[in-house]
Amino acid sequence: MDTARSETGPVYTADEGSLLLQLHWLSADRLLAVFDTYAAVLDSATGQQTARYDYGGANLQGASVNHRTTALLLSTHSGTELIILDADMQAVGQGDAGQAEGVTCSDTVVYLWGVDTVSCHELSGAERWTKVLDTRPQAVVDANQPLLFT
């Protein structure tokens, strides 16, 4: 909605029963909407969906967006999976996320953390390293150097 006007702008109607969890600007005219059952890229001028990634029945455990890269942490009956998407919602990487509870996406890597570990993964999904900790990780923040909060 243009806040200088009283009329509403374009409208997007989500799938029935879907819950909106996050919104991220990918560019001046593209908006990423992360729902509990799918993620969609919307054209801000028309409200039309231009790209979509369905979770296929998996539960969304976490999502992190960095510019045009999105990392999803999905939980299924067989375990937890890391999915890395480009700006067009195409999977560019994936991998086993083990017992991960959270995810942070940076420009070049993805960090996963669980009960007592933090791991770093390439954008392809391949694991780069894992560190076992004495305390429970709470979050990883992408900065000049990654910041781990325990």
C-alpha cells in the first residue's frame, strides 16, 4: 500500500489455512513471503506470485533470508533437512540437517545450530565444519564474522 494514498494496493491471497511467518524484500519490486506450508515470491506492483517453493508436507522449523538466498530448515518423519533456494525459489543446495533447531543464511554459507553444536554449510548444502559446544546455542548472527549466542 502506498502510504501517501488512501487506496489499497495489490492484494495477494495465500492458500487457505496458510500462516504468514516472515516477509523480506528481495528487490524494489519483489517480496518474499514465507508461510508455514510454502514460500512465495510476489510482484509488489501486481500482487501476483512469480515463484513458489512448497514444503511437500514437511514442517517448517526455521527460515533465514540473506539478499536473494533463502535457507529453510524442514522437519519430516525421516529427519531434518536443509534446503537452500535462490531468488526464484529454485533449490540450489540441500543436505541433512541432523538435529538442527535453527538456521542463519549469510552471503556465502549457512549456519545450523542444535542442542550442543553449530555447523557451517556451503550454499550447496555440503557441511564445511561442526563445533561441539559446552552450552546450548541460541542464535547465529551474520556479521563481519559470525556471532554465536549461547
